[in-house]
Amino acid sequence: MNALDRFSLADRVAVVTGGTRGLGAGFARALGDAGAAVVLVGRDATAADEVLGSLRDNDIRADFVEADVTAPADVQRMLDSTLALHGRVDILVNNAGACVHAPALDVTPEDWRAVMAVNVDAVWTCSQTFGRHFVAQGRGSIVNIGSMSGLIVNRPQWQPAYNASKAAVHHLTRSLAAEWAPHGVRVNALAPGYIKTDMSPVDDPKFRQHWIDDAPMQRYGTVEELAPAVVFLASDASSFVTGSVLVADGGYTAF
């Protein structure tokens, strides 16, 4: 097998949570481009239809499972539905996320729990549910979407719950990787910096000083630049990589 062949995901099935928009849609496209059949998970069937259409127009095998990743029964149904559709599952991308921008003294208990429910509890539930299947079959790759916010404190916006949740994702990644490595299951995380999506105001001039000018590359990233990193972590190209947090931030955390 040559080096490029190791990136191929032909005959593999990937599940992407939060796959109906933004980063998740981009990750699904990249995994499909590499040959995988992709299963999008989300709560918005209308948004899913648009992404499915785009994927299928590019000859990517794609399906949608409507589910709430914070509901354990829905997570089990995600796995069962994927197996019913494809007879197998090889890759889980834990991408669904939530954020509350507020100073610490203004964060309500409801705000805190809402962020933790999606960013930590759901990542745990999805990883445990799919991990149980992967351990039983002796192979599998989990890619958790963390953030550079798990390594630094962003400014000027305050987001303590988000920052704490992503730090938890990074260390959960290491914990699961260590435990499941003997069973052929790899667990890694991707920690993006500022990436342009419909929901990220990277073009807002009031953020430029801290978001753009503070970064060595002095620009934000794009989904198209970030998504190949997920392919790397999901594929045999990273077969000796587990428990790693791959930072893709334009050098932001170097300062």
C-alpha cells in the first residue's frame, strides 16, 4: 500500500454528529470524497436534505438519522440505524457542539448544563455506545472535535463553559485511547482555531485584533482546509496515532 492509499476510506462507513451544517457538513464531504459512506446525524431534517443532496450530487453515499445526541436512546438508535443501512460502522466523528458567550458571573446553571450536555455528556455517550461496538469488532476510529479553546482562553469573548467542555473532550479522548488501544480502536481529537462558517463571525471587524491579528498566519481557516485532518485521523494514514489532539489553528496557540 502506497502512502496515498492509506488515506482511502473505500468500503468504510462514517457517522458524523452535527453533520447537517457548518463543520459537520464539511467533514462529511471530505470523508465521502475519501470513499466512505456517510451517515449524517442531527435534529434538522430540512438542513439535512440540503446537505444530502449536495453529497449525493458528488456521488457520495449519504444517509440521515434524525437524533438528539444528548438522549442516550437516540444515540443507540444512531448505531442501530447505521448498522441496518450499511451492515457496518467504522468511524465516528463527534462534532455536535454548543457554546454560550457570557462572563462567568452571568452564566446560569441552565447555560452551563446546556453546553456540557452537548459538548461533554453527548461525546461520552456516543463514544461509549459506538466504542462498545468497535471493541467487539476489534477495530474502529473515533474523532472528537475539540477546540483550541481547550488549550487557551479566548478573547475578547468570555465562554468559560465552552472552554472547560473542550478541555474535557481532549482528556476524555486520551483516556479512551489508552483504554481501547489493545482492542484495535483509535481515539483522537481535532482542535480547530477560528474557522469561517455561517455561525462564526470571523469577518466581524471588532474581533479582528484578537482573532486574526494575534495569529501568526493572520487569517482564519476554512472548512475545506480543516476537513482533510479528519480524513487523516479517521484513516489508516494515522494508524499509529491515538490519544492525540491535532491542533489546526493557524499557529494561534503558538503565542
